[in-house]
Amino acid sequence: MSDASEKPLLAITLGDPTGVGPEVVVKAWSDERVHACCRPVALGHPEILRRAVELTGSPARVEIVDSVSAITQLGLDPSDPSQIPCLPVGGDDVLEAPPATLDSRAGQAAYEAVVLATRRAMAGQFAGLVTAPLSKAALRAAGHHYPGHTELLAELCGVDDFAMMLYLPKTELPDSHAGLGVVHATLHCAIRAVPAQLTPGAIAAKCRLANAVMRDGFGVAEPRIGVCALNPHSGEEGLFGHEEQTIISPGVGMARAEGIAAVGPLPADTLMVRARDGEFDAVVAMYHDQGHIALKLLGMHRAVNITLGLPIVRTSVAHGTAFDRAWQGSAESSGMVAAIVAAAELAGRGFRFLT
């Protein structure tokens, strides 16, 4: 896109102000790939953003705007890396929260930024949003009882059929790849709770979401989806469990009946190798770590978190607040760059899940 006005306008939340979020946002702002694909606008406390600018030595100026329309009225160009338009969110009490610590004031600030960005995106003011990491414990300390971004976003958007997908861009994979996504059948729950949450319908629903985003969002004509087994060796014909026979296989059958090219259940230890080598475009994992560990080993700092099922585009980094590294100037920002580029690609295609 040569005309800056044609690039999607994206909301970039700062995440937990005491974590690495503000730093990775500022570092990503200086990356030319970000401004080549979108017009980013930061949402958070301007002073937190200025502190991150000072920490990183960035030459960028923080420009406060009170609305999206004010960006144009003030003559600001979000495609210019030397200026960071910032839509203020949250109270001044967050400025007293010590860096690199769990603090309810930081949890509240992160919450308010997500809420504002989501509402503005649903109103059509932003083409999508990219979120820096928040602390689930700080969110809870502030009185907001959500397991994470995914569940909060689903509630704000009023959807029940949703999923988290970790996505590795095609630039991080062999040439034959259009990118690789891993969708999770269950998400933030104890391992012992996983089998009870699995149903054939849930498996089919995750295949449907994976198929839609890879086809309509990333341009794969007929996505190939590998579905993980739950048990070792895919249950070994019932010796190690029956979930493959009674739940996962029927769910895959339901997806195939809808014309989705799903295969499984397949042993998880070899499925990800096959997916990496180009046999599959997406994988449906049965639980959080089954999908996360494998994909993060392939590209920890370049993986993107995409929320499936929302009527808006939302991506995020695949890492947490990293309090052990926060506000030291050493945070890795390539994940934020990848998340912004992925959001711009989805928004540029006009991709949305129908609700």
C-alpha cells in the first residue's frame, strides 16, 4: 500500500505498565516493517510511554490525542516512526506502581486499555488491535477475574465460540509454508480438567475456526489441519485411554463432513514435526502446553497469539510480562513486530469471524 491512509489503523495497548509491554511497544515502533504495513496508535498512560521512550533511547515523541479523529486534525501521521500517537487510558495512580512488580494498579491500567481498544475496534474506529502482555495475577488483584486476554476479549465481544491460536509467520518456516497455526481445544485450565472439557463438537468447532483463519485470513486455499491425540501413541488402541476413539475421532469426522481437510487424531509428538515440514497448515492441540511448547520451540520470539472467533482482529505477543527483565532495556521486541504485521495482514484482507 503506497498511500498511508490505505494502511489499517491499529490500536496497540501497552499491557501491564510494570512489565515489558511498554518497552517492546516502543522498540517495535522504530521497526520499518511496522510502518510499512499499518498506522499504529498506542493506548495507555502517556507518561508510562514516555518512560519507555527514555529507557530505550528512542528518538520518538509521544503525542497525546483524545480521539482517533484528532490524529488527522492534528496533522499526525501514525506511519511516521518519529512520533507515537497515544490515546490516554487509566488513572495517574499507575505511575506509582514500582517497575517489574505485580501491582493491582497496573492490572487495572492494562484492563482499561484492552476494554477501550476493543470497544473502539468494534465501533470501526480501529481495523484491529494488538495487545502487549498483561499479568493475570495483577488483573485478578484489580478485581477482574479472567484467566487472560482471550476470555476477556470474548466477553467484551459477546462471543461463546472462540479459541487461542499461536501462529508462526511464513517467514519463519520453509518456503512451502503459508504460516503455521496451533489452535487449542482447551486453554487456561488444570491438566486434570482437560478430558472433561473435550467433546466432539468442541473439536469440530476448533477445526472450523482454524480453517477459517488460515483460508480467509492468510490466503490458504484449502487448509490442511492435523488434530492431536490426547494420550501417548494416540491411545494405543485404547490401552492408554479412549478419548481418541470416543471424542476426538468423532469430532474430526464432524469437521470433515463440513468439507474441512482435517486429519486425526495423530500422536502429538510426531504431528508437530510433520506440520513444521509442511504437511499441515494448522494443528488443533488438546491443551495449552501441548500446542505452546512445540510452536515456541520453533520460534519463541516470533510466534503470534491470535484470538479466533471475534468480530474484530486481535493479535498479541506470545510471551508474558517478564517481570524478571522488565524496565532493564533488554526486552526482545521481535514478537511485537510479528504481532503487528500479522494484525495488519488480517485487517488488510478485511478478515472477520461472522457472529
